[in-house]
Amino acid sequence: EDQVTQSPEALRLQEGESSSLNCSYTVSGLRGLFWYRQDPGKGPEFLFTLYSAGEEKEKERLKATLTKKESFLHITAPKPEDSATYLCAVRGGATNKLIFGTGTLLAVQP
Amino acid sequence: EAGVVQSPRYKIIEKKQPVAFWCNPISGHNTLYWYRQNLGQGPELLIRYENEEAVDDSQLPKDRFSAERLKGVDSTLKIQPAELGDSAVYLCASSLGQKETQYFGPGTRLLVL
């Protein structure tokens, strides 16, 4: 069964304190791993898509990496405005639909 | 470019009442999705449309939920009758095609009392 597990469930950082969020996945035939950001009361906002092991993508203070079993979202020198829930999703398997994890709630304190 | 539009943003109803949600996807996006997101969980797919055809509705509770996308553009999701467990955020998303990135609307927050 296709599955996505995100850790930690919640993370509190001081402004400027770099860290990483983890997304472990099990899927037959990965056709993309997606990272979304979700602010309270809003829909998920697309950040990155990764397709193959070794691939990396960057956007401002965020960098996403992918291996055959997991993905990391690295946050460098975070700011309070980076506070949000970060969702990971995979597409693949028999249905080819997006399977989401439960997210990591990130709080960055000034 | 306008994003995915959803209305209403909030809805409070009594159980056993009907409710409907509306979604207008990004212009030119042929694929439209309805998701349900429970508190503290990720979105779960209810139904996917390719143009006006529902091609994946395996997770849609068909005894009380229905959806339509008559002209292949905007879509309506209906619940009748609503139950307490239907309280959730209903998200609409769209993409150029099934293999393309999905872009989400702001969601409709439903509370069933």
C-alpha cells in the first residue's frame, strides 16, 4: 500500500536556526514527490516536485532533496514568515493519485 | 493569472441538511480534483475529473455525495444529507493534465452541527 510518513509532527525553531523536515515514502513506481506549504485557513501552496533519486531543488531558504526512500526539506536560516504546515505527497502506484502525509507544523520564533 | 476559486469559504449547517460547494479551476486546466482534509491530516482525494468525465471517484461516498462538472469547467460537490463526520475542509485543485502539478484553492470549511 502506498504510504507517506512525515516527521517530526511539529517543530519549533528560533529565527536563523536551520533544520530539516523528513518525508519517508513507500510507493510502487514513483512518478513524483511533491512538497506543499499550507498556511492556516488556506489551501496547500505548491513548492517543489522531485522525480528521481539525487534530484535537488531550491527556492529562497528552502531546498528539497530526494532519495529512493525519503525526501528532506532543508530550511536554511528560517524567518517567522516560514511558519506553516509543510505537506509531502507522492504520486505513483496503481492509481497514480497523490497520497499526502499528515504534515509537519513549523513554528519559527523571532 | 487567477488561481482556483472556491465558494463559499465557510458553511455551518445542521445535520441532515444538504450543502453544496462550488469550484472554478485555473483557466485552461482540464483536470479538476475534489479533496477532503480533516483536522491534522493531509488532503484525501474524493473525485477527479478529466474535462467533464469523472475518471476516479472510488473514494467518493456515493450514498450521500455527488459531484458534477457539466461543461468541463467549473464543478459542484454536494452532500445530502450531511452527517456530523462530514465536518472538514473541502479543497478543489486543478492541473493541466493528470501528470501535471496540482494547484489548490482556499477550500470550504464545513461545520455540521
